[in-house]
Amino acid sequence: MSVPYETAAYEPPESPESPEEHLARLLGRALNSFELPDETIQRLDCALAHDSSLHSAHHSAGLHRETYRHTWLLVDGSALTLWELVHNTAPGSDPQHEVYVDEEELRAATARLPLPADAPDFELPVTMQLSQIPVPRHAYLPDDSADHARRVLRRAENTDRPDAETAELLTTAFAHQITQAFGRPSRTGRAGLSISLYEHAFLLRDGAEVSLWEVEHTATPDGRHMCEVYVSEDAARDAMERRAAQVS
């Protein structure tokens, strides 16, 4: 029995594939890719990373069957797996590829293959690379997030606002979430003074997360509304304290 670790179809590409490219290759070679639910394909449109591994193999009398597990990490922190079945229908014939959304469908398809019942079989533990990627802290939604980051930075009036390097990094943002931050209340001695803190969390193409912390306040001489933006929550809350103290 030989294990097909170096099958031609699975030679690594010259450069790392993106999750989209890997999905396109998988669907392009699978004979039944048209049967996959539209919802599954739509969820994979915003995958952050992917991993593939040989799950099991079965060889006998010139016939072979291998199953591969393909897993994608999605923007909401969940994972989605597709199972690929690779087999030949006659000794020496070209391999055929099929893809399924769950193991039950995979087992049913495998049972239909013309392999002897007493053929040797083995299964391998699945080795996942996705554990190296931190699970996102936020439930992001894909949007025009790079433009949103530009608008947040543009309205910042503080001199110590995020620098050009941060602005350049955020051009790769493709999803974001806005939440109001609470806790550690600022001193508000002046009647009518308003100070609020918002976190603008961005998800980048490489899976990294970057947050901008926006302080909105009316702690100005004429009570005018003003926005300040910082790269850390501590810096933003310190600014809130300073603004409140100036008018107390």
C-alpha cells in the first residue's frame, strides 16, 4: 500500500494560495461542485485562512481512494469544512474528484466505490494549522471598511492621532464593527458636557485586528462637538479624563 502524499493535483503552488484561490481550485476539479449549497459558497467568500490535510486512504488491486479535509476560518471566528473524495473507477484510470459538505455524505459516496471489502485502510489524525490564527474578538461584517477607517482618521482633531503607518495598514481592512465602550467613567463637572468613547475594530486581509478608539466630546471652550482618535483604549481614556478635568 502506498500513501499518495505527493499526488500531482496536490503539489503546493509556487506561492501561497489565498483562501479564495484554494476554494476555486477545489471547486474547479470536483465533478459535483454544482451540488454544493449556495449558502456554503457565500460563507466561504469572506474566509480569512485555510488548511488542507490528508484524512484517510484506501488502496487495493490498482484501485485507490483518498479523502482530504479542507477547512476555512471565517470572519466570525467559526470554521467551515469541505470533504474531498479522490478515487479512480478502474486500475490505471485518471483520478476523479468529488466534494461534500459533511462526513455523512462523504461516507455514503465512499461506500459506492468498487473497492474490495477486505482492502487495507487507514485514517490519519487531522492536523490543523488554523490554531495559529487567533479567533477574532468581534463579530465582523464585511463592508467598505477601508473607507470607514479613512473617514474616522479624517475627523480626528487631536495632534497625537494615529500616524501614516496606521492609516496605510487600515487600507487592507475589509470588515469592521463599531461598539460604544463603557467603564471607568470620566469626571464631568460641567453641566451638559458629553464625552463618549467608541471602538472601531477592523479586520485585515491577513486576519490581524486593529482598533481605533474615538473620543467624542463637547469639552471645548464654546461647547463645540469634537472628535479625537487614538490607537489604544488607555490613551483614549486618558484623553477623556484630561478633557473632563479641563472644564470641571
